[in-house]
Amino acid sequence: MVGFSLKSSAIELQKNSDYIRKDKIDFDLVEAICTTIIPGIFEHAEKVSSQVYQHYKSNYFTEWKLFFIQLQSAFMEEYQVSFQESSQSQKTYFLSGIDADAFNKLYEGNPISEFFVTYVAIKGLCVDLYFTSEYVVNNLLVYNRVPGKYIGKTPYVENMKLYYEDPFASRSMIFAGHLYE
Amino acid sequence: MSEFDVIVVGSGISGGWAAKELTERGLKVALIERGRNIEHGKDYITEWSNPWDMHNNGIGKSKDFDKKFGLISKMYPTINQYNEHFFCNFETDPYLTECEDPFIWARGYQLGGRSLVWGRQCIRFSDSNFDANKKDGFGIDWPIRYKDISPWYDKVEKFIGVSGSNEGLEYWPDGHYQPPFEMNSIEKHFKEVIEREYKGRIVTIGRTANLTVKKKGRSTCNSRSHCSRGCSFGAYFSSISSTLPAARKTGNLETICDAVAEKLIVDSKSGQVKSLQYIDAKSGERKEVKAKKFFLCASAFNSVKILLNSKSELNPNGLGNSSGNLGRYIMDHIEGAYTIASFSIFKEEIDQGKRPCPIIITPFANTTESKEFYRSYYYQCGADRIAWAALGAKPGIGRNYSVAGVEAGPWIFRMKAVGECLPRKENRVTLDENSFDRFGTPQLKIEFSYSNNDLKLMEDAQKEAVNMIFAAGGRVIKSSVKNGNPGSAIHEMGGARMGNDPSESVVNMWNQLHDAKNVYVTDGACMASSACQNPSLTYMALTARACKHAADTMLD
């Protein structure tokens, strides 16, 4: 899939959608999206699904709801099967197209639609929640709670384990207004 | 009614110093704090929290964050799940703001105030800062010069512990520093190139109140960079870890928490203040406490609020307002010119630990280089190699994509500029007599906008930032002029400006109200200009200086 396009308006899709319940999110769909972005995410970050749901519910209800409806509808049009019931390769192919479109637009500095904004937000959430999960922090990274001293220069070799980065550490926070916009 | 030698209102950066200095001079002091009590260590409730202990692993806002913090929620993620309990709740303590961009007034209502969460940069004002108003005509002349405050900077730096490096610059005066934190290779490279290519531009390490040599009862910084959660090591300076323990040790301090200072009560015969009326925040009861002298250190706007609210027959427009300037000439710093760049050198190196301070490019605008605007700005910068924290902003999905999150990315260099705001009469705080807070006192109304000059500083800073990145061989990822909301530097100051002439200013050169000499205002309210330096060190030095004056005149 080279590009992602929506053939029907969101409101129309919402009216006709049998794939999404109007009042709540479908956890299977959320999980399928998250595991396609980061395979194995639920083995280590079991809270992701409910956390995406919480964000959906508390912060972005309208936009996120439409995102799931639009994604599911577009997927059905292409594959005649729901996203969560499709094969892994179909899911990966489809989401890769959305991902490429979103980031091409971002890199070109073009305005992006709410659909892509929501996708990037969900993807960012998956990354953040995965890399702050207990398993990943303790096993794939080095979690040193009290470094003791700042050392400006140490050797870096490929595949060495990195220290866990606290996104709220003061030095990063200096630039927070910019980074988190 | 209890009677003390001195009442100090507020226990933050300035109030802590007032309590320490006055009690160590043998005076009996009551410290009035509107917020709750905080115990060093015990009440740093998130200090040891793991990400997975937090709501959504600490990512994003806490539940009801926007509702709770209202206008102040714009300060996310500076205010985040790990430190939000040290910031004031907008719902319970609202204020009014009449600005195109709302003024963010982030307050810390607890013992220690915002000293628990401050940025810790300690930079002296210079003679060029104290001269600035006189020279270009904005604001009024400071009645003091560098020589008047220099010994007090010495005293404060030695006590609180500041790490940094002396550079021999008139406009960025040297001090008493513990050994500096280390720069990493990119930062050293940047320093070398900028100082070579731009004569007069100096790149140095931040002067930060984080210990690199231990002090009694406080250990050295462990480079966790979790300062705003509270530090049970006492490795950064706060009232809680440093000045208040020193004050308590004298046996001369009584601390009264949950006590909201409402007004100063003037003796109608002498015109001097005889007592403070405060509200017990738990019971709502109004109480009065007497003293010979009073130090207002409640943070700039709250100190002004107390004075505005201290109306009497003698002072119908508020105490200290005979000039009509009480509440006027408020300032903040303007922050912007955010620039992010990558460097593709030093791939075989990485840093370890989290240094709690930035590197600095000292002010060059109108110091070593002439510009077509007034005053100056400086930069805070820093470099590190980030991995997963940048992954969400990169294209790709799947296993290979997630594996990239555990590999070090390129060196990322970040810059932001901090600029001086001109003192202007139209920027002011007043009391709104139609809106009241939960204690029945009028709400504070803030009117503030940046001047064209303030904005020009950031435009220039953004342009120069990009040029310097190119000169150092970096690739600019993003750079924008965009400024933060007014107040977002959390350096609000002014409102009771210092000056020699009582018809123009509110406090004199000793921080005493012209209109009532037994009242000292020593927090940010007294500032006649903002410079671009972080102001807390100056508040502490002015407070210590005023304390000596108060003690000496009391003994007389």
C-alpha cells in the first residue's frame, strides 16, 4: 500500500459502521494496532491497551473514536476482513502505509489530518509505555536509579545496553515546551 | 496574641534565608507559611517512584490534571505526575489574568515553597544590569550597584553550594564555586568552535545549586536529575534541606504552616506595622500575630497582594502604595528560540548519568556585540544521545523498529534562550474586588504582555542559534522563535520596585517600604529590572543583606 486514503466521510462511516461500537472502544482492535506497531508489546507492557483506552476516553474522545472507525472501515474496504481478524502481514502492510504517509507529511512540513495526528499519538504512546514498562526498563535497558556521578565521555559500542532515560529529567525539561508540543 | 521580633511571610528561597539570617542574629522569628508542612525526605513521595508505579507509567497528565491546574496546565510537562504535588492547584487557588496570552502563575504552596522545584541556576547580576535602567531609561535606576551586593552573593553561594566555573566576565560576574559538572564531547566541541569563530561569545557550564562537594548534612549530587521530586540526599539547595534546618538549630524559630497571610495592620499613630493578620487554612479562623519587624517573602505577586490588601485610613490604596506604583512594573523572563540539532560525530562515545544543569552561552547581545534592541539574552543548552525517547517521532513499525529504541541515536543538541523583559508600567497586578478566593480575600488580577523589544530579543536569539549550530557542524532539526506564555519562566518579579525616590518606588535600597520602615520586601517583588539572569540568587543575597540591616537597626 503506497498511500492511505479515506473514501468516506467520518460521519458517514460512523453511521454505517458495524465494526465499532458507538459508545466504547474495541479492545481487540486497540491491541491489534499496538502489537503491529511494537510486536510483543503486551507481553511486557500489559497495561498498554487500557492506557490507550484511558487516553482515548479522557483526552481525545471524538478524534480517537473517529480514527478507529476510519481505520477499520478503510481496512475492511481493502481486505474484506476486520483489522484484528486479518493476518499479521496484512496488518503490517496496511499500518506501514499509514505510517509512511504520516511521516512523509510531517517531514515535508505539510499540515496533517486529525487521522494522522491520532495515529502518531497512538504510536508515541505505544513507544513510551513499552519503554517505561518494568520488563523493558529492567531487561533491555540499564536501570541505574542512582548513577552517582555524571560522566561526559564513556565508550559506546554497538549493542551495548543503554541507561534508561527519564523523559522528565531536568535537563530534558529545559526544552520541554518545544519537545512535547 | 503572640509577639515576635520578626515575622517572615513565606518559606521559599527568600523566606528561608530571612528565617536563617534573623534567627542566627538572635532574633525570635515566626515563619508564616500558607501551605502544608513538608518534612525533608519523608514527604518527597515520588522520589523513588518507578515509571511503572505511576499513572500510565508517568507518561502524560495525571487524571483531572487540566481541571485541577486550569491555566497552569499549560506548564505540562514541566509540571508532571512526579512533581505536581509541589504546585498550587488552580481550582482551589485561582487568579484572574487579562492577557492576550494568559499569564501562567505557577505557585508552590507548601513549606519550602518553590525552592523544592526551582531550576537552581545561580547567576550574579552585574553592574551592567544595575546600570541598565539608568542608561536606557526604561524603569528607574537601581539604588544599589554590584559592590553593594557582591559580599552577599559570596555569603549565599558559600552556604548553599554552587558548582560552576569562573570566566572573568564583567557582565557575568564570577563567584565562589564548587568544581563544575563535566561537559560531554559535543558540548566541548561546540564550546571550542563558538569561542574560536565568534570572538567574545563564551560557552560555559551552568552555575547550579547542586553540590559537587558535600556539605554538612548534605551529600553530593548523584546525577539523577530528578530534582523537582525532592532530593533526600539534600544535594540541591532548598529551604527544606538547608536554611530552615539552620534556623531551627538556633532555637529561635517558630514555624506556622497552613497560615494564609491576609494583611498587615498599621498602628495609626506611628504609621508602622504592628501585626499580621492571617487565616488558619484549616479552620478558616482569622488570627493576629505581633512583631517589631516584618519580612514579606511570599513570592513577588503574593507579597504585593498582601500589601494591596493592607488598606487602612492611612493607606487607602494599600500599604506602601503612596507612589501609586505598588503592583506595577511586573516582569518575567521571555523564553524561546527553541532549537534542536543533531551531530553525526563522536559516535563512539556516550555520556553516563543525568547532569542536573545545562551549559550556557553567556549574553553577547549588547555586551560584546551591538544590537538594535535593548538589553540581552543568554542560552541554556545541552547535548545527549537519546534512544527510545525519540523513537515515537521516527517512521517505521514492527520488530526492527522497536529494537532501534535500545540503540543510541545521534547526539542531539538543544538550545533555548532566556531574555530580559523590560519593566513597563502597564504590566501590573491588582486586586479584583468582585472576585474572592476560598478565604474571602480578593483575587489577584494579572495584566501582562511582552514588549516589542522582548520579542525582538527572541527573534535575534533564534537566528543566532541556527548560525551557531551551522558553525559547529550540526544539522538543525527544528528551530522556532515561539515564546512560552508569559509567566512560564516562573521568574515573575517586580510590583514593589526598589528605588531611592519614594514618589517613584515602593522599597528603598535596604528593601524597606518607604511608607513603613519596619516592613521589608525581599523576594522578587523588589526587582527594578529583571536582567536575563535567573533571579533567585539575587533574591537570597538581597534578603541576607536586608536581614543584617533589620537586625542592626533593631539593636540600635
